[in-house]
Amino acid sequence: MMGKATFRSQQAKIKLFGLILIACVVSFFLLGSGRHTSPGSMLGAVAIASFGCLAIFRARGDAVRNAIGDAHHPTVARGKPSARPIGRRPAGSARSELSAALASCRSAFLAVGLFSGMLNLLMLAGSLYMLEVYDRVLPSRSLPTLVGISILLIILYCGQGFLDFVRARVLVRIGGALDEALGHRVYTSTLRLPLKAGREGDSLQPMRDLDSVRGFLSGMGPTALFDLPWMPIYLIIILMFHWVLGVTALFGAIVLVLLTLLAERLTRKPVSSATLSGNRRSGLITAGSRNAEVVAAMGMAGGLAARWEDANLEYIADQRKVSDVAGSFGAVSKVLRMLLQSSMLGVGAWLVIEEQATAGVIIAASIISGRALAPVDLAIANWKGFVGARQGWHRLSRVLAAMPAEAEAMLLPAPNANVMMHGAAIVAPGTQRLLVQDASFAMEAGHGLGIIGPSGSGKSTLVRALVGAWQPVSGRVKLDGADLDQWSSQERGRHIGYLPQDVELFAGTVAENIARFEPDADADAIIAAAKAAGAHELIVGFRQGYETEIGEHGEALSAGQRQRIALARALYRDPFLVVLDEPNSNLDMDGEQALIRAMLGVRERGGVVVIVAHRPNVLTAVDFVLAMNQGRIHDFGPKDEVFAKMFPTLRPVPAAGPTLRVAAESGAPAVANGTEGGN
Ligand SMILES: Nc1ncnc2c1ncn2[C@@H]1O[C@H](COP(=O)(O)OP(=O)(O)OP(=O)(O)O)[C@@H](O)[C@H]1O
Ligand SMILES: [Mg+2]
């Protein structure tokens, strides 16, 4: 491996080499300033200077170094500009924001700008060669001159080709570097997007936007933008040949630039509407495939296909509009450019007849004018991508601004005393309607809370806020007196176990799911969690045990199996607060018993367990009850007190019904004063 010092000294040498090349060129111009310098030698000097700059940039910029260096190391070329692992970036680092990410490529952009400048100068070589051939070689019939300038031309073309090659590679790597810098941040934002914007917002959009920005940066579009500023210089050169030629070219340039601006105006709207209709269309596809069973069983394919067709037609129409505009402008600009080139020849011929210019001048001017307007052509051809990338950029900026990277939170001690909700008002993300209002309760360590209430009364909403998945619009949720947002979400997650009502497992093995996809998961902790959930026997019963692949959404498991594995995931690494939203809806008797044991286990080790339950059996494991009704806490207190208030007439009759049996089972006096530490 190359030592750091050796690397530094190599960099210094390369830099020095570059500087010497540039110094040579500068001194060449200074020394030659008194004498006549031919355009050919000037271009040669430019070529040498460009290699000097290339050397300096190679020593400086990462992306540039990669682009040039990769030519010899194709394995590195496959989009890995640095070996830094993306997932390990510290949360909240300021450099992860969009503009900062682009700013970090500043030196690479500078290099692209400089290369573009040199390329544009070198591109004059062809026309100057023609000028020399017509005006010098042919009249003098000098073969040595022809050979000399031809060799020079070949060298210049090679230099031009190399610069072009490096410029394209640098741009691809800028796109890659941007993606690398932002990919992790954008992905974590998409994970939080549904919690901010609701399900309405397409959570795939930020990734698509990043893709379109990277795609644009890596394509031909930016080269057109970098070449555009050179247009005036070409025009000035033509003006130097003859003012009439200059004015003709200027007129053509103005028309083409106006055309570009018009293309911009006309494509903006269809591009954004194509994005919307595209999202609607892909939303229908994912929804359809997610619910394939329902669709097949009830023959809904026809209806869904009709809906999709509508969306698809709209999308295709939007796309067609964009392509039509881009295509027609492309055709017009091409014709105009050819027309301009020919008019340059015509005007030039007229000037020759009037003896105001030489034949070489008209051909050179015609070629230069074509060259001057080529970037406009390219820009118009790439305008669709540019508008798409720009809109994506703005959308992405808005998403990242709305979801700032988490600040590095102070490491708090693990909670072990209590959990509290105070005056919480909760709305669903992206909506305004209050689903739960004025919710207050507190639970001490070692206790269990059962949340009951009719469907739609806000039980799941309440526990979503309790685990920090949804943020209450007012009021607070605290663990050991500290607001939930004082923890980083990762740190908080260690102290919370949550089993949602709709169990969602991820594609991966059973062990990975239980370990919450922790990179350094501990096998003992996984098995302990499975045992605590009473799922160990179930899991080892699978053919591949803990290594069983459970497929997308855990589809390889039955609903009850999923619930038990999700329970193990909630219990992984003994979190302080365990919240279970109807964990028994698919459980058999065994499963329910295991669940009750798991809940008692949590209480015994000094945790707090909260369970939302319709079926009352599991309430034997709790000592407090919270009854929800129409989004409000109707009652909260020790279990038997609440039940006594709710069912006063039934109370004296033991074990008469499920609800009553719970009340009877829980009737230990210790529960009432809240001192029971487990059963
Ligand atoms: N994502 C959401 N967006 C908008 N409204 C929602 C959302 N989730 C729930 N609601 C509304 O909030 C209310 C309470 O829903 P919640 O899921 O909390 O009820 P629940 O008590 O858990 O019912 P169940 O016993 O059926 O699970 C319902 O009226 C529901 O329509
Ligand atoms: Mg619910």
C-alpha cells in the first residue's frame, strides 16, 4: 500500500509538472509577443496548457483524479469514487445537504469549466487549418508547410479528444459523487416522508428526483451548458474576419437562443404534469400487485385496468407533449443552424466577389459559426432532461429542507422509571383532523396498560404517538421526563419495542427481522428475544430455522407466525417501553399464552408494557386500563376500578363473560394501589 507521505509527494510532483507546462506556455506567449505568432502555434500552446491544468486538477480534485485514474483501473470505474461506506455517515452532518453536496464537487466543476474552455479553443483547430490550407499552402504550393500544419492538427485533435473524454468522465463522476453524498440522506428522508406528508406524497419521488439529477449531470446536457458561454467568443472571432459575417452569425445566434428560451417556457408545464401522472400510474401498479389476491378472488382486474389505462393515457399524453415540443424545436434549430452555415458561405462568397475577404475566411467562418451554435442545438436536444432535473432538484431541496437531518442528540441514560403522555393532540400526517385530543396518562416501570375502546376510537393513533412514529401537534410524550425528540430516533428505538396493528416484516431472514436489521446483531440477543416472545420453538421448527427467508412483507409466513416474530422483534434487546397494537388478533391459544408470558416478563424486568386489545384474554397481564372513546381518553386507572365503573351491574358476578372474567382475574388488591410489580 502506498504511504500517505509518498502519495503527497507524488501529488506535489504532478502539480509541479502542471505548473511547469503552464509556465512554458506563458513564457512562450511573452517571448513571442513581439513577433508574429501563428494561430496554429497558439493552439499548440493551448493544448500544452490544458495538459498542465489537467495535471494540476489530477493532483487536486477527487472526481477528476478518479476520472483520469480510472482509465487504468477499470474496476474502480464502476461508480465507486471513494471507499467510504454510505450507511455510516453520522446523522445530521451539514455536508449532507443538496447545495453542500454540489459545492463539494466545486473543484471538479471548475475542471469541467476549464476543460470546456480549452476544448472550445482547440475546436478552432479545424477551421484554422482550413484557413491556412486555402490562404497559405495552396497559393505557395508548399508541401512542407502542409505536412507541418497537418501534424500539428493531428496533435491538437488528439488533445481535444482526450479532453473531451476526461470531461465526460468527470461529469459522470460528479453525478456519482452527488448520489453517494446524498443517497443515504434521501433514503432516510423517504422513510420519514409518509410520517410528515401522509400517504398522499409519493415516497419514491425523492429517489427518482435524485436519479434524474444524477442522470442529467452525467449526460451530455451539462457540456452544452458549459459550451454556451463560448458562443460570444466564436462570434467575436467571426466578427474579426468581417463584420458582415459577424452580424449574420449574431443574428442566427439570437434566433437560436430565443428558440431555446421558448422551448424552456413550453416544456416546463408538461414536464411537471408528466411527473405527476407518472406517479399516479406507478402508484396504481404497486397497489394492484400488493393486493393481487383480492384482485384475483373478486375479479377486480378489469376495473383496476380501466383506472390504470386512464392514468396511463394521461401519462403518455404528457410525455408526448414534452417530446413534441423538444422534437419540433430540435428540428427547427437544426434547420436554422444549417441555414445559417450556408448563409455564411453565401455572404462570404459575396464578400469574396466584392474582394473584401479570402476564400479561406468564408469556409473558416462557416465552420466556426456551426461550432458556435452547436451547443444551442445540444441544449435544445437536452432541454427535457434539464427541465426534469431542475424540477427534481427543487422538489428534493424542499423534501430535504422539510426533513432536516437529525441533530446529534446528547446520549441520555436508558429510561427505567416511567413513560408519560401529557395533553397530546394527534392528527394523521398530512391531514388536519384531530384524531386524538387531550390525551394524558403516565405509567411507572413494572406496570402494564391495556388500551380498550371501539373501532376507530383512536387507540392505534394514541400508541403511534406514544412510540414516536407520529408527532403530536400539541402536548408531550416523555420517557423518564425527557421528551421523545431529545433522543435520536436510532437511540430512542433501542428503548422502544413496537408491534403495529398491521404487522410489517421486511424481506430478509427471521433473525434479521428480529434483530431489526442491526448490522452487528448478536445471536444470543436474537434467541433471547425469540424465547421471550415464545417464538423460539416455532422458529427452530422452520426448515432453515432462524435463517429462513420470509420474503417480501413476510409473505412466506402465516399471519399468526408473523405476529409472533414481530413480537420477538419488539422484545429484542429488552426495550423499556413495549407497545403492542392488537398483537393477538391472529394468535391461537398457545400464542396468546406466550404473549401473556411475554408481557409479564417485560413487567418483571422493570419495563412498561402497553397493549391495545379487542380480545380481553390478554388483559390478564396488565394492571391498568385506558378506555378510548371518540378520540378521547374516556377512563384511565387501575384495571378493576375502570372495569367497575364501566360495568357496575356485572361486577358482582364472577366469570360471566369474557370482559367480566378479565375483571375477575385482575381483582388482586395489589393492582388497585398500583404496586404490583408483575404476577
Ligand atoms: N393515516 C390516517 N389518515 C387519516 N385518518 C386516519 C389515519 N389513521 C387513522 N385515521 C382515523 O383515525 C381514527 C382512529 O383510528 P385508529 O386506527 O386510531 O382507530 P382504532 O381505535 O385503532 O381502531 P381499531 O380498533 O379498528 O384498530 C379513525 O377514524 C380513522 O379514520
Ligand atoms: Mg387500531
